[in-house]
Amino acid sequence: MAPFSPRRFIVSFRKTSPLDRVALAILLLGTAVRVLASLGTLVPYSGVLGFLSFLAIIYLVIRLIPWFRTRVMWPLRNRLIVAYVFIAVVPVILLFSMAGVGLYGLYLQLGAHLLHDDLQARISTVAADADAFSAAVEQEAAKGASTQDESMLAKPDVARLLAAERIESPDLRVYLNRGTHLIEKGDGHRFAGLVEWDQKSLIACALKREGPGGPMTILVVEPVNSAFLDRLSSKLGPIQLLFLRLAGDKPSSRATFNFNGREYIPGEQVSSRLRVLPPPANFLDVPVAGASTIELTHMEADKDQGPVAIFASFSLRPSAVNRELFTSVGQVGPLLVTALVAAGIIFLLLEITALITGVVLTRTITTSIGDLYEATLHVRRGDFSKRVRVRQRDQLGALGESFNEMTSSISELIEEQRQRQRLENEISIAREVQAQLFPQSLPSLPGLQLGAICRPARVVSGDYYDFIRLGPNRLGIALADISGKGIFAALLMASLQAALRSTAMLDGQGGTCDLVAKLNRHLFRNTSDDRYATFFYAVYDEQARTLTYTNAGHLAPFFVHDGNVQELEEGGTVVGLFEEFPFTQGVIKVEPGSLLVLFSDGLTEPENVYGEEFGRLRVRAEILRQANLPPQRLAENLIAAAEQWAGTPEQADDITVVVAHMG
């Protein structure tokens, strides 16, 4: 895109029509009027000017459509981006938005459910207190005290109970022979719930009892104040309660609330002081604000003119209430349902519009792509005379012209692509074979710690190591170096692994020399004469504390114990070279702290700048120096020492190291 400059703007402005300039002037004037209105300055005829500005916006948008199509939509990239936005991005955004609205409604109901449960739990507590006070009064009445006298509440048993209850609820109050109206509202014997008394909200429980001194009524109340809200469940954050009373017939200057077909005016407001939201569990754990309504019962019969209510607002963390059930949220529920339905309809209309727009844009792209695809089918059949029809002058049209110009040399490109694909397929096969040869995880055996590394010099490796479980206390350890390189060596490794595992599983109790002999015959009969492998196989028996091994032409591993190093050479020649060969086996007693190190010739053959190999003696010295390290760390350090000796990380041969701590 060309950079902006005043001269370019002037040239572009001169190309506009007079009607374009009028529409632009009206739009600028309407913007200025809005700015003045925001600063408190009223402009005459601002409404008419606002309507004209709206018409000017529509006109300018229509006028910009041709420019948008010829300039912005000409590159294929921009067209694909627009198609992607309308087909993929917009529906996803709408779905996520709808899900967010739905989740908000869910957590709003959960929060209201928790608030109602907390209030109901406190109501149950006050009801239990009322039962306790009733029992205490009856005990005092049995001693001769009158249940009609308010001094009954000062008796020792009742006073002690009241003092104990006020430790938890300092504002708890008890009245004698009060609350008859509430009992009538209940079942005739008991009432427990939220009540309104002198335009204040309370939790009240009223009981009617037939005691020794005659009938009596016990009323226990607790005001719903800030301290009360602070003692509610910790799953909710700050809570506010707004007392609502009927507006009546007289007009009021205060704001009104319409719930359940009635007009209410706000009264006393109670807010929690100590409640705070818990810290977020993650970046999606955003605060959720909600509200609910709670109806109250009049405490006094002469004021029972109609229902009163509390408007409760709260906030919560979704992570704190995810496992809680939710119920109705009172009068806020219908408002939420209406909002969800309206949002769903709007989102559906936007989704349909986005789909239609995306289909139209996609059709213009896929038509040209279809012509190119048809031409490529002709080229695949060898018909290089096929030409693409250029339908429109855009980036796709330019691509079609380029395709027509390149058909003369397409055969060479296809042949080059075929060769490249063949090479990639061979590399892919080799990698798949290689991935299957090595253990995906190291086995676990009591008293045995393992570490293994195979670092190929090229794409595929000619080295192979394996661990085979032969029982709960026996493990087979193998290391091989295949002759040759490339795909054939990888396939031979696969054959060697299959033969080794099948032979070891079928004859797990046999000696290592018998297994190596069978493996030798298998490779001899199934490979050419010039293919062979050096091979070392050992079986560690944890219960017998022995290591049985056979070395078939491989570099002798080191067995280390108490600073003494033994080279494991017992065995025979390489496998796969002779059909019959008498292999032997060696047995070593494994003491606690013993160390077995297997390696390929890639570890000993790196040369320094003077042509001197790293050699077995240096490998041995490094093993003795780092024998106490964990197996995997020791294997890595041995390879690092060889690379440091060579002075370069480039390898001439594959390097494989297997380390086992035994005993």
C-alpha cells in the first residue's frame, strides 16, 4: 500500500464527485456537533443534522464499495482473509459469545442458589434457637414462674442460654408472647423465615407452646445487617441487600422497581463489610455479578397490606461455585431468559448473513481455482497445450496467466518433484523403522537403573539397542551395530529386533549363547553374504544377582565394581556371517554398586585435530571418573567427552551408549 501524503490526498479528493463532497461535509459537521454536545453546548437543529449524517454514512459506504472491490479485494490474500472472517471467525466468535452469556446465566443462578441456601441455613439455626429458648422457658415455668411475665427472660436458665447464643449472634433478640401474627401465617404452631419489621428485614422464628403456666409464644429474631452478611458462606463475595416496599398510589420522586407486576420503591440498604472475592484460579476465572429477589412477611398484622421484598446483589468467582447446584434466581430469571432469547435470535441472523457472504466470496475464488485444477489434470496426463481461461483481472487472473506461461517447462518440474517425493518417502520409511526399533520407555526392575542414548550420524542409525523383560526379576540387554548404511541397514535392524524379541520371549530361560546362535542362523539365511552385525546380549538376573552374556564380535563392554574394570569379551564372531558357529557365554557375579557400560565404535573412533582416536582407554577413564553419576547422565557425559575430544559435534559414525547400575 502506498504511503499517505498530502499531495496524494489532494489528487484523490479532486477525483470525487460534488455529491461525495457534500456527504463528506455533512459527516464532518455532524461529528463536530456531537463533540460540542458532549462538552455541554447545544446546537440548533442537531437532530436533523444527525439524521443527515446517518444518510451521508450510508451513501459513502455505498460509494466506497467499488473502490473496496478494485483496490482492497484485488489481492487473493485479502479475499481469502475476508472469506475466512465471514465463514470461520464470525461464527466462532458468535458461538463463544453465546456460550459466555449462557455461562453468566448459569453462575448467576448458582450464586442466587448459594445465597438462598445460606439464608435458609440461618433460618434453620434461628428456629433451633427458638426451640431451645422454649424448652428453657418451660423449665422455669415448671418452677413456678409465670409465662405471661417478660421477666421470665431474665431467669437464670433463659439468661444463660441467651448469653451463649449471643456469642455467635450478638444481635439475637428473644421476645415472650410476641409473633402471634407470624404463627397464623405459618402452620398455626410455628413460623420461620424472613420478615419485615418497621421497614427492616429480619430472620424470625415464632413458636406456640402449651407449658405448665398455660399457653405461651416465643419469638426469636436476628436482624439482617452487615455483620449478618459477613457470617454467610465464603463462596460468595460482597453482598448487598436493598429493602423494597410497595410504592402505593401516591407518586414518588424516587426511582421505582417493577417486579412481578408491582411497583416498589427502595428503602434501607445493607452491605457486607468483610466479604471479599477469593483470588482467581486462572485468567478465565473472572468475577460474576448477580442479583435476586426475596419476598418478606410482615411482622405486624396491621401493616399486612401487600408483599415486600429484598433486592439482593452479589458477586462470585466461578471457580468457587463450579460444583454447586443452582436453582431459580427469583424475579431476575425471566429477564435473563428474555436476554438469552434475544441474543440467540440476533446471533442467528448474523450467522446466516456471515454464511451467505462467505459463500459468495468463496465461489469467486473456487471458480478460478477449479479452472487451475482442471488444467493441472491435463498436465498430469501429459497434455501441456491446455490453457487456463482468465475470467477477471485480479490476483487469481494473474496466477492463471503465469500458469499458461509455465506449462512449457512443467514436465521438468514434475520430474524434479517426483524425485524429491521419492527421497522424502525413503527418509520417512527409515525414520518410521528407526522409531520402532528403540524402546519407548526404560523398563523398571528392582535394583536396576538404566540409561540409554543412540545418536545417529545421519537421518537413520546403524546402531541398535533394546531391553527385553524376561520375567519379574530378569531383563535382557542388547546392543548391535549393523553393517552398511541407509534404508537397508534400517530394515536389517527391524529384522534383527523382531528375531531377537521373538527368540527371547519363546526361550527366555535358555542361555545367551543359544539365543545368539539362533539369531546368527536367522540373519545368515535371510540376508546377503555381505551383511552382518556385531552383537552383544546379556541377561541380568536380579534374584540370582548374576549377569550372563555373549559378545558376538562387538566392542567389549566394561563391567565396573569397586574400581575394578572387567571387559566382557566371551562369545564369538559377528552374527550373520557364518551359518553355524559355536558361541559361548560368560557369567559374572553382580555385587551391589556394579556398573555395566555398553557402547558402539562411534564412541571410541572420534579423532582430534592430530588424527588420534578417543579410544577405549579414555572411555574407561571417563567411566571410572563418573561411575557414581545416574545412568542417563553418565551416558550423556561419555558422548560429550567424545565430542569434546573431536572438537566438533559432527559425527562420522553412529554413537550408542547403554549404562546399567546393578545391585
